[in-house]
Amino acid sequence: MSEAVATLFPDWPQYARRIRETVAGLTAEQLALRAGPDHDPIWALAAHIEQVDFADNIATVDGLLGQGGGLLVIDSNDVAMTAMAFELNTAATTRTVPDPTTDWVIAAGGAIYAYNTSGLQITSPADEPAARTIFVGNIAAYNGLGYGGALYGENVAGIRIEQSDFLSNWGMVYT
């Protein structure tokens, strides 16, 4: 946290912790909610807090389509994410598929699914080179067809990813 924020809001670490704890329990659909058409979604507001972690979320359980296990970004331009963590998120999971010859679980973006989002930036702060965005252990589809274990983007002109680590993310995992 910057010294300016600590000076102006001495209780900020307590508030930031409470916000992180609250956001951690929300689904991808809940994080995409907006107060109105001209307002940012909940995830964008929470992303301004230092060290936001999206961990152990599942977008769709026993469904046939899943998008963005950790975060769903749709129709949002110039979204900037800095020094965040996406860990163990899954876009879609199912134990059994009714008929594997006709029914497929299809999922995209284990951690992030971005659609129609120009100018998406995933970076680390220039003044803190050790602070990095990390994607680890994310799965697009568990027992299905998956694209982009960590990140899937469609119609995302001008995407910029710098100083980010991608470790052990999977498009598909079968058991």
C-alpha cells in the first residue's frame, strides 16, 4: 500500500482485508454484476485493492458450458489488472457426461475469460518489480473440452501481458 493511502486512511488495511474476504466467496457471475449500465462491475472495483486473489472458484459445476472460473470480463474496455493472483480456478467441471459421443463439457478461461474487451492489461507495478501477477493451477475444463487454462480471450484487441507468471495451467484435465 502506498504511503499516501496509509496517511489518508489509516484503517485501510483492515477495510481492504474485509473486501478481499467478501469478494473471495463470490461466483464469476456475481463478480460481473454492475450497479448500473455506466458503472464498473464488482471485480473491477475490487481489482483496485492491492494483492487481490481469485482462488478456488468454479464457474459451472455439472454444466455443459463454463467461462471464466476466476473472472468473467465482457464488454469492458481498457481493463487493467496489476499484481493479482489467480489460483486453482476452474471454468467448468463435471463428474460424468450423459453421452460422451454427443455431450461435451466446453469451457474457456480457467482463470479469466475475456470477450469483447479491448485494451486488456495484465501487468505488474513499475515501481515494484517483485510484485507480479500470477496464474497457477487453473483449469478450463475438468472432464471436458477446454481452451485457455489460465486465460482465454476472444475479440480482445490490444491485449498487453507483462511481468506475469503462468504456472501449471491446463486447458483440459480428464480423470
